[in-house]
Amino acid sequence: MEINDLTPAEQRVWQAYATGAEVDFREGTEPEGSPERTLRAGVLRALLLNGPREPGEIAALKVRGALVTGLLDLRYATVDSVLHLTHCRFESAPDFVGAQLRYVSLRDSELPGLSVTRARIDGSLRLTRCRFDGAVRVDGAQIAGALFIDQADIAVGDGAQAALQLNQVSVDDDLCAHHLRARGRVRLDGATVAGSLDLEDSELHNPGGNVIDAEALEVGANVLGRRLRAHGRIDLRGARIPGRLDLLHSRLSNPGGTAMRASSCAIGELWLRRGPRIEGMLNLRRSQIDHLNLEPEMLPDQVRILDLTYTSLTPHVPPEQRLPMLERDEDRFDPHGYEQLTAAYRRTGDDHAARLVQLAKQRRHRTTLPWYGRLWGHVQDATVGYGFRPMRALGWLLSLLAVGSVTFAVHAPPPLKADEAPHFNPVFYTLDLLLPVISFGQEPAYAPDGGQQWLSYVLVLAGWILATTVIAGVTRTVSRQ
């Protein structure tokens, strides 16, 4: 392209390119969109591909405050100079598909969209505070530096369309998207981020659909989502996050559907605290989490935790606040969930809470048994609390002993052989009836009749029930240890 074919504004940019000088069109008095602040996209393309160079200088395209007309088409091009088009307005969405770029900054610009699909960028891609009226596609791109989408605003007209496509992207540093506003899906399926993914203070809208698709996401450090406001479904199935998945003070809302699915994940720490109650289902099935920082007040009515494994659980609250979480998984009995909660309490040294969880497990299991199993379960629960409340058996024993002793003391039963019978003792006679394996010689020497005979039957039966339930409870406790 000949320099004589350029407008005065384009000539300024052309001359500044060779030395990497910046051209700031905001310094003049010309209004935005005037010819003095307008650049043709074709001129910029020619400059980036075949622009003038000066020995000893680093060429760079640095422009502020321009209106770029036409399509900036760099598809599959190789650009070895820095590209800075900041505070600019683009009539058409730039197309960088498959390009090899050195560094790109479109900071504070307005664009109808952007495509960087399968591009390779040797430095960073900066889209800070950009406003997009169409989709932003960075899928499959390889970025050697960081990706900045912080404080950007992206809107698409069709909710089914992805507003931000980052699937299969590879970022060798951080992906910074704090204060991002997106209306439409954000796709991160198969993305790899060597550093952290920062979504703090972002607001994502796609009611009734997926707001974040991040299946098989791999992050080298943390996913930071403090004060995140997500109106739609977050899907993190199969994600690998060795650091924190931090959702403190966040609002997750997808009424009638799943608010967050983090199943089959491997996560270092999951923080769900200090935010409002989750609207929608929370799915953590088959995930492995080292530290679960979960506030009971944030849990929704539906929680899926089948085969969830965690090492520690905070904050430390009474088991009465944790147990409802285990009862919200489609009303099914999951012994693994009770064992995980028991182990978490034992690691903190709270054996009493661990026993209460195990007692709740037996009671929940009882509801799945046939009628005779439920009946025997009620007997074990009432007598010894399934072995977790052994002192209750002693209480039953002393109560029955008192009833029998008083009854037989008031009216002693007649002896079978008066000349051979030992001296009658109502206490030891009652103990003979209650204790099936111990004999004091009282029970075989006397023959009660009438109401006393029925009382003796009740005491014998009660003694066997107490003995059986105590043995069952002790066996269960010993085997658990």
C-alpha cells in the first residue's frame, strides 16, 4: 500500500509504527468517528504484515481512541510486532483465527465480537474493560502469557449461544476475569490454565441454561469466585483444581434445576460459605475434596453427595446441622456419606458427634428394611441406641429390677418344695429372671402364679432382649473400631 493512498490519520499511524511510537487520537479536539480519528482495517492489516521497519527500533502498532472501519482480518497471518488498539471502536469483529501473534491488547475498546480461535499468542491477550455486542471466541487458542478479560462486558442476543468461548484454550499464566459481566454461556470445556482462574465479583446471566460449561477444566492453582453472581447452571464435571474452589459470599441461582454440578472432580479445597442459600440443586457426587469448607445454611433442598470423599470438614458444627445434608440425596440411603461425616468428626476428636452420626446412620438404614427388620431396629434403638448408648440398657435393667423386686416383695411366690427352697430374696429372684446366663438359685425354687407369673414371663423376655441387643451393639462397635 502506498503512503499517498492514506488519510492523514493513517499516515500518522504508518509513520509511528516503525519506531513503536503511540498515536493517541484522544488528544485532539476532533469528535469520535470523524475522519481525523478513523482508520481503515485494511491499512492496519497491511501495516502489521508489511509495515516499514527502522534499524535498531522495535516496530509496534500502538493506537488509542480510533474508529476502525471494515474487517481487521488476520486469519492465519504471522505478526511479529506488538498490537495495541486500545480505547478504540470497531465496526466489525476482528478475525484472528489461526494467527500467530506476539502480544495483543484491545483494552477499553468497543467491538461487535472477536474471534481468536486456534490462534497462538507468544505473550498475553488483554481484553480488559472491553465491551462486546457479540460472541468472543478464544477456543483452542494457545496463550503463552496471561489472558485478561477482567471488567469486560459481553452480551449475545441468543441465550443458547456462547457469549465467551474458551473451550480447549491453553493459558500458561493466569486467566483473569474478575468483574466480568456476561449475558450468555461461558464455555471452558477442556480448558487448561497453568495459574489461577479469577472470576471474583463477576456477574454471569443465562437463566434456565448453563452459565458456565467447564467440564474437564484443568487449573494449576485456584478457581477464585468470591462474590460471584451466577444466574444459571455451573457445570464443573471432571474438573481438576489442586488449590481452592473459592465461592465465599457468592450467589448461585438456578431455580428448578442444578445450580452447580461439581461431580467427579478432584479439588484441593471447596469453600461455600457466607453467601445466601443456593437456589437449585448442588451436585458433588463422586468427587474427591481434601478440605470441604461448607456452611450448612448455604445448602439447598437438594444435595447430591453419593460417593463424595473428603478429608476434613469445616466449620465444626453439631451433627444435627450436618445430617440433613445426607438426607437430601433423592431420599436414598448412602452409608458412605455417613462414614465420611463420622471420620471427619473423629479427626477433630469429637467422638460424641461421631457416635451420633453412626446412630443416625442406623436409624436411616432401618427405614429401608422390611417390617420385621424395622421392628427389631426399633427394639435395638430403644434399648441400647444400636450400641452407641449402652447406659440405656443399664437404665432399663434397673427399672425392671425395681418393678420386679417391689412386686415380689409385697407378695412372694410359693416355693416348689418348701423344705428345700432357699430363703426367698425378691431382688435376686428378679435378677434370676432378668439375667439369662446367671443363676442365683432363686428362680427354679419358686413358682409364681396369676399376675406374678405373667410378670415373670415379661422379665425373662426383657432380659433376653436386653442381652441380645447389648451383644449386637457391642459387636457392631468393636467391628467398627
